[in-house]
Amino acid sequence: MSARVCWIQGGAETGQMAAELSLSVCGSLERAAASGFDFALMPESAGLSLYRLSDLRMRPLRVEFCAGKARWRRRHGNNRRSSLARAIGATKKRGLWVLDAAAGFGADGFALAALGCRVLMFERAAVIWALLYDGLCRAGADPEAAAIAARIELRRGDAREHLRALISCGEPAPDVIYLDPMFPACAGASALAKKELRWCR
């Protein structure tokens, strides 16, 4: 059974986003919880936030490229000797065109762009796409991250359809197709997955 997600109203522009995502609009988190929704997307000053309505004390989920772990990774952990760079061949060739077929929350795609790659991200899930879109918009306005964000194009949909269209038109294919899917929870696993993965599931 799919989780029920709504949108917390926050202005005309955000109302347009709710319509694009085909989400019901609620006036507050409390009303959304009382109406039986499981999660709520809410535009806030810090960025678009996803709240788990069964526990409003829990910190919301937000895609962040300009602070915290993402900033540390950009400054210190993202170089051409990294395992990600070696995996896609960025140690030998610069400016690769990478298709990230399952973008998720964009951490790997952003890291690839930080290596100088041109990245085309695809995300099928509407809620995750909205969070990722918001995070990339904020990164585009950040002095440190703007140049990286400019190398990323985000699309909502299935990457397989895009590849079929390229092949049928005879267009050049990406240098690399990067696929890091989210696997279902393993039965009997004792370790708890990260909050992002648990909420995605």
C-alpha cells in the first residue's frame, strides 16, 4: 500500500507545484495528520521539507547540497581518486556525460558534477523529484555550489524511455549510465537503513 502524501499550502507558486505533482493541499501539518495522510511536503525558508506525520517531532527530510555532509564531501571527499571517480572512468577522462538513471536524493549525481561531469538526472517518484528540484535550485543560488549545479539537468520520468528515444533518433549516447537503485529491505537485517531510504520505501 502506497503512503499518502499531501502538500501544505504556502503561496501561489507552491500551489502550482502541488497541482503539478497531483497532491492534495492541506492548511497545516496537524490538519494533514488528522486527514489520514502519512507524509506532507511543506515549503519552508530552509527549503522544501518532507514531514512524517506520525511523528512531527522528527526532523523533516530535505535535499541539501550547500551545507552539512554535502558541503564536506564537496570540499574534502570528492576527488579523482575516489571510488566513484574510478568507477565511471573520471580518473582518465574529464568532462564525461553521465546519465544518472535513478537520481534519488542526488548525492552521487552532485558528486559526479563536482568532478566536472555533465550529469543528466532522472527521477520517477514525484515527491523525491520535488525535493531534489528544490535542492538543486538552492544550490544554483549558492556561490560555492552554483557552478556544480549548472552542470546538472534534472528530469522527471523514466530514463529508459529517454535512452530509447536517443537510440531511435541516432543521437549520441551518454559516456556513462550510472545506476544506483534502492533495493528493498532485506529480511532479517539487523542494521537500520538511513532515514532517507526508510522514508523512500
